[in-house]
Amino acid sequence: MNIERNPHRVPTGLRAPGLDFMGKLCGTFHVNGERHYWNYSGTGDALKIELAEGQHFRRLYLSVADAEDAQRTLRDAVGAHS
């Protein structure tokens, strides 16, 4: 899990199905044989979550109010369950 500081510079590939309109990315995007899910809007950072091989999506890109806090909270939650 990382913070993507420039999500608008990340190649999104082919959108199907999904939305890419006026700064809002939402849905499934196909990049280099991988399936990524985006739910991002705005101009700030995105939380990028790498999923294990074999999952439906390989990466999730999410806009959150505070990416660093969200990253810390998710890492704590995953650590508590591993």
C-alpha cells in the first residue's frame, strides 16, 4: 500500500466499464494485462493498494480525505489480523 502523489500521471489504460470525466475516475481500467479499480476524484493524493496475484483486481486507487491517515489506519488493521 502506497500513496500515489500524482494519480493523474498514472497510465489508466482501457476503461471498461467505468467513468473518466472531468477529473473523476471510477470503475475498471485495464493496464498491461492487469485489472485496476479506480474511485478517484479531485486533485489530491490517491491511496494505491496492491492486491495479491489471482485477485479480481491487481490494484485499487482511491481518493480519501487524508491519504497518510488512511494508509496508517489500514496498515494497523491488517497488522492486527495477520
